[in-house]
Amino acid sequence: MRFMMLMIPKGYDSAPPGTMPEDTAAIAAMMKYNEALQQAGVLITCDGLHPPSMGARVSFAGGKPLVTDGPFAEVKEVLGGYWMIEVASRDEAIAWAKRCPGGPNEVIEIRQVQEVADFSDEVQSELAGWETMQSAARG
């Protein structure tokens, strides 16, 4: 089972462009955590994200794409980074999230990735080739 663990740092929604983590002790602790995920063989990928002030959103109201540059005033929570892990169960994903050296202003949301087998037979027939495409994308 694949799970995405989403890091949601409070206050990141209003961080100015170019804001980067600077607490070397926190970075070292996070690297140790990431290495533990890797050594356990559960880490697929992980990345930190620049603040929303450097991002853009594309919405499709009325069927036409509309680009809005960040920051996004209506947002209360934003992603600061993520991990993609492969584990045996939701409980194991939660156990890994609990080991994260997150700070008091950080929350990790855990979401299971939808697999082709999770869908009905009708939807699976529309998804023919999806897994091959995903494998090619991963390299």
C-alpha cells in the first residue's frame, strides 16, 4: 500500500518568496528521519516545497483555464513537503508519521494512494495502461 504523508506547517501560507528552512538542528533531525525511511525500504520519494507565494493555481471555472499567482488569500493550510512511502498498512504509515521530528507548528496528513485495483471493473477498463505509464514515469 502506498501512502502520501503531507507536511502542513502552520504559517507557511503567508511565507514570503524564497523562505527556506534555516534551523540546522531541525534539518539534521529530518535528514535522519528520511534516512530511516530509506533504510527501512519504505521511502519512494520525498521533497520540500517552496511557499505558495512562489506558486500558481490553475482553475477551470466555466471550462476555461484561469491562472492565479500565489499567495492564495483564502488558504488556511498549505503543503510544505511530502513523503511517498510504501508500507503494509495504514497503521504502519501512521507509525512512521509519528516518528517524524516535526515541530509544534507542523501537522502530517496521511493519505492512501488510489490503486487501479481499488476501482470497479468498469473504471479499471478505462485505466488500461495506467500502471505501465506510471512505471515509465518513475524511470
